Amino acid sequence: MEERIHYLLQQFTAKTLSQAEREELLILAENSTSLLSDEIVKMIIAEEEHTVNVVEEKWNPVLNKILAVDKPTRSPKRILMKSLKWAAAAVVFIVFSFTAYLSLHKKKEHVFATDVAPGKNKAILTLADGKKISLSDAMNGDVAKEAGFSITKTADGQLVYNVAGSENVKDTRLNTISTPNGGEWQVKLPDGSMVWLNAASSIQYSLNMGTAKQRLVKLDGEAYFEVAKNAAHPFIVETDKQSVEVLGTHFNINSYKDERVTKTTLLEGSVRVSHKNTNESEVLKPGEQSLVSVSGMDVKEVNVDESIAWKNGYFMFDNERQESILRKVARWYNVEVEYADVDAKNVMYYGTVSRFEKISKVLTKLEQTGQVRFDIKANKIIVYKE
């Protein structure tokens, strides 16, 4: 068994691992964790004597490559079946390699006395007349009729606006969809554009946006957009700090009020981001992200997978501060975060974790840095610096 693991790891680092061998290594990662970790340590010791340098310079890139294997871009099911399993394996490799190398006492996995379930499809639709409909409680099928539209809830958690008959929709009144902490939702807007709403977010739009000169959406929080192309009717997303204009494209906007900057990440097409206060304006290319603060705007190239990880069913952190990570966790699990040690806010973390696990699983992954520890008390997460 050890010889086989050694062979598979060597093939992986050499990029010659076949798909069948990759699946075999995945199974071993799930069922033979200690054997895998021991074999990695032997391989490193056989090559070098300077432990820390070897781990950082040689093996961290290997582990990061494991994290990048088969990253999904679509359904949460693929996330669970492929990317998350490989990411989990990589986290195990990192932890065991460091602990074995530095000869630290092996700590038992933290067992939490209480736990919190992940978020789910949950949202409120506010109609033009002020009526509120709980979409999570509504039966599948038509939930309302307004201004020539039938508004339908589908079995897979979407809200769809369908034109009823041949009526020309001219109603300028507004609808709003909002998600609470621990909720998310998908909606097909009256113009055919698709929007994925993250937790603690809302969008507001007019019923006539399919025929209006400008298709205007107001966003608070975070949403991913796939805009229906219509050159004659530009699509505009407004937040408190910026305005984003597109014709047809895929992009993500993170505009939570408790975040210092508003991030717009472009996956496909082009968008123009305009700062409301400074009048700065930038046209983004795919793979770029604008960061709009009160004082100005910056543009940089980013890993777009990280920006839309939430939409695909997982958290992805690329050397991110613990404080930023826990804001995301708090929204999704509907919990409060309290820092027993303020220094814990500055711990950095790299990794990928499923959003469909209970919160204890996520916190256990974060504890594997060896720098933080968590307790769960009712609906509150207490953070300690180790």
C-alpha cells in the first residue's frame, strides 16, 4: 500500500497521473489519511534536511496544485463530487506534513458541543403593491401575477417571470427579492437575465425592465449576473458606491455595507464601472476586478473562481484574513462572531471548503492553520488566537 501511495504522489507531482489513478488517490485520501500523510513526510525527508524551507518552497506549490484540480464552474453537485474532495485532501496533506515535519504533538480534532446548519434557499418577494411572499414557504408553481407576468417558483429554487399571453408589459412599478442571513436565491428577471443572490442581499427592479430604455437593477449585498443580450436596452446595476453598465455578460458584484470596498469581477464580455463620488470610470476585461472605495477605484487581475465560489456551493480563500472569512461565514450560517483575541482577525488562510457542511466542519478546516481556535455558543462563534 505504501509503495502504491508513493507512486501515485510522484505521478501527481510530475503531472503524469491518469484519471483512473487520480480517482484512486482521491479514494486513498478519504480512507487512508494517515498513510498518505506519512508517505508525504517520508518523500520530503528523503529529499531535503531543512524542513520548513522544503515545505514552503517545494511542497506548498504541489498542495496548491491539488487544490486547483478539476475546479467546477457550474453546479453545486459537481463541487461536492470533485473539487471539494480534492480540496479536502489537500488540506489534510498540508496539516499532516507540517505537524510531522516540525515534530509537534498531534492534536485531536476539535469536537464542538453545538453546531449550526448551513444556509439554504430562502428569500422574500415583495410585489409592487407591497405584498410580501416567503418563497421558501410558497408551493412550487405560480406564486403571483403582476403587470402581464406570471411569477413562478420552480422545483430547483428559482423564481421566473413569464410573460402572460401577448400583453405588452409597461408597468414601471418595482419588485424586490431579498435574502436573509442564511439564505440564497436565483431569479430569472422580466428581461430574461439570470441573477444568483447570496445571503443577506437584495435586488430591486421594475416590471417593465424587458422593454424599458435602460434595464435598471439596484443591488444591496452580493449577486452574480448572467445578462440577456439586448444592445438597444443597456443593463445597469447600481449599488451605493458605483454603477455598472453592460449589454450582455457574466459578472459578480460584492457590495455588502460591512465591506470596505465594492468588488466587481468580470467573467465574460465587458462592463463599465463608474464611481458615483469621484466620477472615475473603468472598462473591465474578463479576469479583472474593480475595487471601489469611498476615495477611489482600482482594477486588478484576479482568480475569478474565488469570486463566484459562493454561487457554486463552496467557500474559497486565497490568503485571506480571518476577519474577512468570518464575515462570509456569519452571513451564510446566520451567526454572530465574537473575538476573544483581536489578533485572531489577522490570521491568513488559503483553502476551499463546502458551504453545504455544518459550521463545525468549516471551523475545523480553519483551525488546521494551528493559529486559531473556535467555540460555538448558541448562535455565536467565539474566536481565540492560539
